[in-house]
Amino acid sequence: MTDKTDQIIVVGHRNPDTDAITAALVYADFLRRMNVNAKAYRLGDLNNETKFVLQTAGVEQPDMIPDNIPEGTQVALVDHNESQQSMKDLKKMRVSHVVDHHKLGDLTTSEPVYLRFEPVGCTGTILTKIFRENHLDIDQKTATLLLSAILSDTLHFRSPTTTEDDKKVVEYLHPLAKIDDIQAYAGKLFEAKSDLTGFSASQILLLDFKTFPFQNEHWAVGTAETCNTDKILERKDEFLKEMVEEKKKHKLNGFLFCVVDILKEKNLTLIPTEDEDKVVRQAFKVDIKDGIADLGSNISRKKQIVPTLEAYFNGKNK
Amino acid sequence: MTDKTDQIIVVGHRNPDTDAITAALVYADFLRRMNVNAKAYRLGDLNNETKFVLQTAGVEQPDMIPDNIPEGTQVALVDHNESQQSMKDLKKMRVSHVVDHHKLGDLTTSEPVYLRFEPVGCTGTILTKIFRENHLDIDQKTATLLLSAILSDTLHFRSPTTTEDDKKVVEYLHPLAKIDDIQAYAGKLFEAKSDLTGFSASQILLLDFKTFPFQNEHWAVGTAETCNTDKILERKDEFLKEMVEEKKKHKLNGFLFCVVDILKEKNLTLIPTEDEDKVVRQAFKVDIKDGIADLGSNISRKKQIVPTLEAYFNGKNK
């Protein structure tokens, strides 16, 4: 990164998932096709699902973001907008573009910028629209990246975040990606997502880990979307203990770990201490037994878990 | 407004200009065509230019926003996003859509939303793109509203905020609006904009008045874009005196009033007290004589005045 002055850095969120990585790659490509000098970076290691997707598409993973990004560097954010979930010192950078499908957090800018937010299931859906609006061809590799991200983020349309737009875009991308059987391909994605072989408890907790400010408190919600919840729940005590350690390490007021059964569309959330116990009981009106809260069909962090916690902390449910 | 539950309120900023009013009308129309129940309102009285535009297009002005909007009402913001510039109690409403070309201010949301920001000269340019992306016809009335807003906001491409996109969109709208001579039409707009007959000094100061938080301070920047700066400057003493009153009334730390010569593209800014004198000297590196700072070609509040002040208050120019 020698020529930093006019190159835009494109990044997805920390603890990247498939949408974060593929959106960075595809949006950097879009910007370059608009004659903007842009390069995708990643903010962390890839999970097994994302590795599988890049391998299927025949695309290299983005470089890890360097440590020494100068202040004032131009940055494009995809699949996130909150500084806590972004690169180090984001507040010292010049954010010029954001493409996202999350709530708008603490982002502010000192000049007009490009923002494209839509309440759809996946950043890939918005990116596909942007390509089409600009009459750009989508090649097989790009279509595979986008399609995979949508299947991953929406749990193949099972997630309540799924919209008609996501389904239409998948229909459009399907022939371009030249993937025969979408259902079978989604199955392979979820299998890769569920494969936690070789990961420690701490690594699993942080694989899909996002922090959120709620009033004066600092919370984290981690998620494991899996076809095999038993594999995780049988290590429950190990996770609960490790969550207490992670809480300290990240200076958190609360930490929830949602174990989401992709196929049954159910969420069993691990509750490490009295702090979370009190909040979850009141916010979700549920009972908690042996460190597990059955949050039922509340499987979307973005659309269900975080808004419920936010409403609680804003005093609406108190 | 009896059926508030599912109707989205669409509003431009306070002290509305042509873009704020036409964007509210056109975006409400767009949402309705997307089967969303939406209605445009205005947050203040129309200026003479906007009255002329609506008359030319044959369109009624939007209703004034009622006082009793219930908390949690769904709101779409156009041509602004900062709460200080918006409807009363915006923080208690549910913002679901924003289309804007300003910097991103203090907006946050608790759920994913539609945001469409582009650093172009006018909201009308973005709205035209949105219509085209959605393959919607633009009728003569709508084209006239959009075209007028772009000519007004960009001072017919004289403002440094003007982009290639604004010019391309005007080219596209021109035949649809069925206005023969764009140059002559822009002249009529600026004549209407310059016509301050019957307005008191206080009314003129507030016609195009926006407030901005800078660190812990609360500033306002008003603008009069006119073909006849003499008419205003000959009343300078009256304005300077009235500005001190308005500062008190709005509890401002600073208040600048930019008198912009549309045709010569020059900005002479009125400086009411020592507070503004100190900041403007340091932030813009200019001399100030007899309550007037010659800010030269800094004619854009959004792109030049406010970013310079913001950089000053953020300590960059201190």
C-alpha cells in the first residue's frame, strides 16, 4: 500500500463472514470499473464457509489490512457502518462510501458521501442492484460470490431478514453463477459453516462476534449458525466459562452467544452471568435455565436480538 | 393525518428551499408508486423561487406539517438528515428512508433503513436516478420540479457542488420538462430567488438558515443567493443588528450570513460580533472589514463553508 493517497480501502466488518468478504471484493471491483482506484482488505481470518465460497468461485482472499494506515485515508465500508465493528481508528479515516443493510450507528462524515443502505437480507443483494443500475456485466465469479453471500446471510431465505429483493436477486444470479442446484449448494455452505473442527471455544465465540453500544453499556452478541447445535451445546460449560473471560478481555457489560439451528430456525442463547440473565429475562420475556435462554424463532441478530436489546436499554421495555 | 399508523411522512429541511420542497413532493410520489403510503409535508413557508417553480409546474404546495405528529411515526427525510434541521422531535420518530446529498450528521436508527446519499449538487439528481433505476416514467410536472431544483441548487452549474451527474440529469430532464430555453428559465429562477420584496431583515436572515453543531458549539449559517447583492448590502447595518438578536433567540454561539452573488460567484459574509470575527479570520485566513468577510469563491455552504468551520472546530486549523 505505497500509493495511499488516491486509493480507497474497501473493508467489511471485523470477524468477517461471507458477506463481509465477498462484498469488499465485489465493491472494490465495482469502484475500479467506475475508474476509482480501490482495493479490498479483510479485517480478520476467514471462516470455513467463506473459504469454501472463495474456492468455489476461484477467487483469492483479500489481503489482511496493514497496521499502518495513515490518518485521512479514504475508506469504503461494506456490510457494516459502526466504528466498533470496523478497522482501527476509523474515526481518523475519511469514509467516502458505505454499502450496508444494518441499522445506522455512530457514523458521521464531514463531507457529502455515497451511502447506500437498504433493509434487505444481504449486502450482496444491494451490490447486485448497483451493478444492474450501472449496466455492468456480472461474470461467473462475481455472481458466485454474491449468490453465496445471499444464501449465507439469509440462511437460504429462512432468516426473517429475507426480503422479496433477496429472492429476486438470487433468481437473477443463479444462471450467471452456473450453479446447478441452489438447494444442494446452500447445504454445502451450511455444512462448511457448521464445521468448527480445530477451533477452540474462544475462537468459536469470536467467529461471528459483534459489539454494540447500548446507552452507556457495551455489549457483544456472538452467533454460531449451525446444522449441528448438539456439537456446541455439549461443550456448554466450557463456553460459559470462556464467555466470562472474553467479557473481561473486551471490557463488556454483557455478552450473549446465540446458537442458531439453521434448519430448525431456532435460537438457544448462552447466558454467562447474572448481568445477561437479568437483561434477557426482561427484554425477551423468557425464562432461563442452566445458562440457556430459549429465544425460539428470534434467529436474526440484526432484526430481532439487537433491536430488542436496544429497546430495553432505551427504557421502552424497562 | 388521522391514519398515521402506516403513512410515511416525507419532509425536506426547515426554512425550505426549492430542492427541499420538490424532493419531498417527488419522493412521496415515488414511494406511492412503490405501493408505500406516503405524503409530503413542508416545514416552513415557501420562498419566492419555490413558489415560481410550483406555479410553472402546476403543482400545489405540500401541506404544512401538523403539530401533533405522534411518537414513532414513520418519516422519510429528503435533502437533509440532521435533527436540528428537521421536524420537531425527529429523535422520537422512526426514520425509515433518507435521500440526501449532505454530509451525514447525527442520524442513527434502531433498525435497518433505506439511505441513499450521493455527493452530487442536488437531491433532484439522485431522485431522477432512482426513478430511472426503477424504470418509472417521469411526467412533465415531475421533470419540471426536478430540473428546477437542480438549476437552483447548483446555481445552473456555477456552484462548486456541481457534478457531471447533475449535468447529465438536466440533459435527460430537459425534453421531459418541455422548457425551451434552460438558460432563460434559470434566469427567471434566480430573479425570483433575488426578489426579497416585502421580507423583513429577520425574515431574509431565516429564509435559507441552517444550524450546525460544531464540537460543543451551536452555529448557524444563513445564505442569500441573489443577482442583486447591493440591495442586501445597503441594509448591512440593519442585518448586523438583527443577527445579534437572532443569535440570542436561537441560542447560537455564532451566526454567519453569506450574501452570494449568483452571477459573479462571490461570497460576502456578514460578521455580527467578535465571536464570528475570530473564527472566520482563523478558519478562512481572511481579513474582515466593517462587518464583512470577503470569502471570495467560497459560495457553497455545504462543500466549502461548513467543512472549513468543522475542520477549524475539530482543531485541524486551530
